[in-house]
Amino acid sequence: MQLRFLLSSSAPIFFSKNLSFSNSFPILIKTHFKKQKSPFQFATFSVYSKKRNGTNDNKNSRSFNRNRSTLRETVIKKDKNSDRGGLLDMEERDTSAKGGTEGLGFNRKRAEGRDESSKKNLQLKVRKLNPANTTSYVQIIGTGMDTQDTSPSVLLFFDKQRIIFNAGEGLQRFCNEHKIKLSKIDHIFLSRVCSETSGGLPGLLLTLAGMGDEGMSVNVWGPSDLKYLVDAMKSFIPNAAMVHTRSFGPTPGSNGSPRSIPKRLNDPFVLIDDEVVKISAILLRPSYAEVSEPTRETSSELSSSERGLNASKPGDLSVIYICELPEIKGKFDPQKATALGLRPGPKFRELQLGNSVQSDRQDIMVHPSDVLGPSVPGPIVLLVDCPTSSHFLELSDLQCLAPYYTDMANCDVSEGSKNVNCVIHLTPAKITQTDDYGKWMSKFGAAQHIMAGHEMKNIEVPILKASARIAARLNYLCPQFFPSPGFWSLQNLSLPAAETRSSEMNLLSETNKLIPAENLLKFQLRPYANLGLEKSSIPSVSSPSDIIEELLSEIPEVGDASQRVKQLWLDNGDTTTHKEGNEVITEEPWLPESVLPSCLEDITREDTEIVLLGTGSSQPSKYRNVSSIFINLFSKGSILLDCGEGTLGQLKRRFGVQGADEAVKGLRCIWISHIHADHHTGLARILALRRDLLKESPHEPIVVVGPGQLKRYLDAYQRLEDLDMQFLNCFHTTEASLEAFESNEDNGNTVGENIDSTLFSRGSRMQSQWKRPASPTQIAAAAPIFKSLKKALADAGVESLISFPVVHCPQAFGIALQASDRINRTDKTIPGWKIVYSGDTRPCPELVRASHGATVLIHEATFEDNLVDEAMARNHSTTSEAVEVGNSAGAYRIILTHFSQRYPKIPVFDESHMHKTCIAFDMMSVNLADIHVLPRVLPYLKLLFRDEFIVDESDDVNLATAVA
């Protein structure tokens, strides 16, 4: 997620403060996909720098005081030092010890993975605990409650430390919004090891590692399956010191084979036992013996030998956690102490701490029980995750839970038993609503039961209120590009009938012992006088009408602006100027229909839609999730480009719970640009859901195209749970490799190996190998998967998917998608559209070539223009650089995305050259039928955010690690 951890702990800035240069050089551009015999075209590429003197240092300013240069169409102009000229020659020159960044405009060492900055050796935090905690509670962290995509988390709060149970996707974003300090987290406990409960763990660990100068780490606890997850994470988190794992239970079987679990492992494991809390774990594995009728369907996939062994597979183990706070000692009676011969002083304190002391006036020992009132047992909380009815068979027979049960017949606690105050059920509703589960719950007597499993009623209440508020405002201004979020579009959702509960569940509900979980609901543990539920932290619910009313009171001009945006779809218009309050809005010149790209002729709204699911960089923030782009091809399926953490949740916010399931089932392929965590850690959750949705239907494993390091992660992760996928290296989808594949198909096993293999310099380590074709051995191994991909793309109406290397980190790629030609109503052949996505990159010639003639270029624009030196050091692009790449390539429309989280709502940009460009926001949906209108909406978006600062001081964002 944070590049600084994947490659280095920091990146040096290679530019002196007053360095200024502007080198222009031609770039050779050739047309991809369509093999035309057209003459070569040339463009001029500019390298930016920044002058410190004379710049505007006001961070809230939108103006720019620095030299700019532009990309210009020009005649062939060769560099005087080269017969090839331009950028390609500059890349062949010998570089300085600093990697030649002064001339190339990118950090070569970082791009090649050779940054030699020191790595952090992360140490666990050591805290001085406070045994006399004045405040303690458990709290529901509602990740996934509205989207049903991930398990909610539970926070156990103490004065000086925090403990988290489960770390599903979206946890970090939730904590940022609700001011839950990640730096205070000491332990993370997993109730199961799967994508649903641990999808947010990699990003959380990387963020903790970036805090402060030394970084931080936490203890991660889970059943023995945790080993598989850690092994998978190490493939993209090379600094293993940041993962301090504590697993318990049976040793995982070799090769993921089922394991026979001895009965004695049902006894509790004591994990933490200190002066603050005792946390124990009870393993719960599915029981396949004496399978009842409702369970047979679940267990039918297992062989008879597995059922007979009572074995478990990786990912099957679940955990019950028992949290016991120490008893509250009775009140100290100083009169009794004086009567026993003690003088007031230190010995009074010792007795209160539970230590015996010698009497000052009598020859006796004074014990705490002599001077203290009766103790009050410490509160006890259980967290129960029982994912299937097979697990419940085991749960109902657990003898080790007997001390926590209450004798319901006499309504009292038997001798030696413990009084449970609260049980938090992470168990799904389909299990908790059964008669047997209700009877088991009633064994806990007066305990209150918080039902935190997914319930459909929760989808109407957005958990991430800040982003929901922005989405509602954008929807009011321009519903064409910002459709109503899925959680406010429930008319097509078939909600279930009134839930039928067992008699036991009804009894618990009637006695107020059954509490539906709500976001940020607390159960207070200390002070003892406040023991019980506390709802003051539950956020108020805002309807869309409330949000719009607030907007119109803040910016009254938005009402008229909304009407003008609607008019854009009706006008042919020319440049127009009008006033919105005190501001003058100038719309860009309208492009006449005659100059629209031919691929947009007669295009329908059921053809293609680009949905920007995540538009931020590095780590999720309140307003922007990390990278993901959903190419919606409607009846022909869909393609996913990058899949950062929380991608599934974003799909559900955009399309609704059921609509997102359909979108996942319709995925034709998933393409990942590079190995940084903010681009791929949502992948396992998407793949696991697709597997579950299609398990009863005949289907082919989906093809995941990505860099080679990603395969190591997926291979390791699949030992934990099957992801039902095939992997194809991006290298095998480059133009050279695709030509080799086609040549191999046409000429048997003959492969052309004399294709030009130079992207940058001859002998340069950086990327030149990624321009070469695959070897015959590689082609033979990848051929079946390549054919599967080719068929999937053909079914989606996509003619080609071509990856091309870019300048960011080792094995970083961009992608160009070319749609197939189509026939309109008059039998005219219409060429297919072309969508190009840059991934993370510095401007580079291969990107310009691939973008030539693109219908839409989606380009990263991590930094504002004033931060060009930082963009070069981190191998990202500025807004102007991204626009100039698109202009040079002749792209029809440019969408800027992947903004640094230092720009929480809207990035800084120079309007002077945005005539065919727009800024992306999360859930922005651009239908190609509307693409011609896109730039004219930008001035109105600026109006919507006119009062926003560059940095929202209320955001808990660590800007030092805000860019990967």
C-alpha cells in the first residue's frame, strides 16, 4: 500500500532547491491494435521542474506561480547527441550515480527496486498498563454492516490500549473517519482466517509501519491457519518484522490437507493474562459426524473419509474469544484497619493492592479480606463466530463453556460458574435464527446478546457517512455521472419477509436481552456503575434530503448549477459564460458532433460505462478509497482494473448488495497494474465471493492478469481458501508477447525471438526485459490460460487487452483495452472504443504510444504541479503531466485519478488546459454515450468544492506516508 515499505523506508529527493530545467524532446508514437500502414507521428514531451523562488507557498491557494511547458505536435526533431533522438536516446545515455534522474525525470533506483534506503526493523510497542482502568468498553465497529461484504470488527477499549477483533476490509478507513487512533492498537484477534475477517490486515500493518520515525507493529492472533495468510502477505510485505503473529491450535497439514483435531484442543487457550484483561480462545471446527438434516447440504462437498475423521481444512477453524476483566476489589475500611493496629500510611495502600501486611501495634498479619468489603466479579464478554451449522454442532457440545452457563431453572449462578455480562454474536443470521441456536443463547442467563451478524435492515444506513455525504451532493449536482448510491436506491431490492424467530429468541427479545448491533454501539465495562449498553456514540442517520438542504444553505448557487448541468445534455452550445453568485463560470467550447470519434457514433447507453470505484492513493481516506476501476459492459459482463482494499464494498455502495453480486458474477477478467497493496489487496475478497456465488453453476475460473509477484501472493493465499482463478502474467499480455503467441499459433511451435527488446536503454535493467516476447517455454505454459482470456474477452466484446510497462516500480504496467468493431442499425461498421489506464507511473514514451488515439485515457495524477520534484522521486505524475500525456497521444477524453490523500476532496489543478479533462471521484460513473459532456461538468464540480482546503485538518491522515 505504502510504496515506502515495499521498496524502501524513504525516498531521497534528487533535486536541489533551485534546480530548473525544461527539456523538450520528440517521442515516437505508433498506432497499436490496428495494423495500419500510416506514417509515424511525433510529439514533444516535456520534463517539469519546480523553482522554489517565487512560488506561492500558501497551501490553500489554487494558483500556480511556476514555469510551464506544453506538449506540442511538431516535426521530426532529433536530439543532437543521438541518431534516434528524443526521449529514447536520453534513456540510453550513461546515468549518474543518482540514477540519472536529473535528465530522465524519474527515480531510476526506485523504479528498478534498488533503493538502498535503510529498512525499518519494526518493534512491538511496550506500554505501561493501567490496572485501575477508569474506562473500559466493547464497541461495534460497523465495517460491512451496510454492504454485507466483510465481517464487522469489535473494539475492546482500555485507558492505555486498544484491542481489535477482526480486521476486514474498510477497517482503516472507518478508523480514520471516526478518530479511532490506529497507533493505540496493541493486539488484533481474528475469529477466522479468511478474506471476510482479515482483508484489511495488510493495509493496516503497512500504515502502522509508516507511523513516526520508527514505525509500529502489533500482535496478530489467530488459529493456526494464520500461517497461510502471513506467508501470502510476505510476498508483498518484504519486511517480515512488521508482522508479529501468535497462532494457536493444531499445526496446519502439509499442502493444505485436512487435519484431524484431537478433542483436547477444545480446551481454552489462554492468550493474554495480565493485570488488565484475560483473553482466552476456544477453537471451533465443523463437526461432520451425525450430521443433521440442515447440515447435510453444507457437508456434502466433503468426502466420507474427511467426515469420519472429524477433520478440518485450512480456513475451517473458527474461534470463540472470552474476555475477562479482573474483579473489582471491595471498598477499603480504614476503621477496621486502625482497629487491627495499623497506622495510616503505605500499608493501607498495600492492602488495597491485595497484599498482606504486618500490624504496627499487634503481633498479627493483616490480610486484605480483613479490611476490604466483598469483591465484585469482573465483567465477562464472549465473542462468538459460528459460521455454519456444522460449526454449531460442535459449539452446542463444548463442555469447556459449562462454567459460563447459568442454571436457568433456578435463575442463579451455580457454584464455580462465571457470570457472563455480554455475548457478541458475529454468527450469520441464518444460524442465529434457528431454534437450536436460540436455546443455546438462553444458557447464558441474564447476559445481553448483541447480534452483529449481517442483517438486511442495516444496508439503509451508510457506515462511511463522510463519503456518503459527498456522494449525495455530487448526485444532486450531476446525477448522470454520479448516480444515487446503492444504499439509497432500494426500490429494486427484494427485502426478505419479516424474520421468523424461534420461541427462545422471542423470549430473549421480549426481555431486552437481544440487541441488534448498531454502528458504534457500546457495552460499558468500567466504571462498574455504568455496566451495560450505551448508545450515545451511535451516529445519527442523515437522509439525502437533509444533506441537500445543508448543501443549498452553504452554497445557494448549486441549485441553479444543477439545472445548468442538466441542460448540458440538451444543448449543442458554444462557449458560455455566466455568474453563479460572485463567481464567473466559463464552460469549455463544445465540440461539434462532426468531430466526435467515430467509435462513439450511434453508441447506446447499454454499451460501456466506466465506474471509478476508488480514486485515492496509498491508503483509504474518509472521502476516497484506493484504486479500482470497473468497466461495465452491461449484458456482456465486466472487467476490473486494479482491486484495492474495499473494492467489493465500493461495488455494493454503487450497485446495491444484490446488484454488486451480479456484477461480480459477470466479471470476465481482473487486471492488476503492480504489486503495491493499494492496488490489489481487495482481490481475495472479490474472488472468494465470486467462487461462492457461482459454486452451484457451471463456470470457468476467472483469469487474473497481473505482475509476477502477484502470483506468489495468490498461490500462497490459495492454501488458505480456494479462489477459483487462473493467473496470467502481465508480461504475457504485452504487444511483443501477444505477437509471439499469435505467431506460435500460426506456425506451430516457431516463435519469433528477434523482436526489438528495447524500451529504455540497451543494457538497462529497467523494464527492457518486459518488452521482449515470451520464450517458447513460457508460451507453452501460458497458452491454455491465454486462450481462456481471449475467449472471455471475445464474449465481452473486447478485441484485445494489451499491457505495457511503465515507470513506477519493478513490473509496473499500464493497460490498453480495444473494443471490437460493431455494426449499427444501417449496417455500417463502427470501430470499437479504446480505453487506456496508466496504472501508477511517471510520464513515459510507452504510455504515450499506447494511448495514441484513445477514446478515454485514465491517468494517475497523484500530485499537484508544485510538487513535481516529489512526483519524480516517487515515480508518480502531476496533473499537468497527465493532461499533457493525453494531449500528446491525441486522447479524446482524459480522466484524472489516484490523487494523494493530502487532497481529501478535490485536487489542485490548473484549469488552463483542462478542456478535455475531468477529475474523478469515488463512484463516478461515466457512460461512453455521455463522454463528450464530461469536461463541461468540471467547472461545476469546482463550484461544489469552492470552500474546501487542500488539507482537511479534521482528517487523521499521515501525509508523510500519503503516497505509494
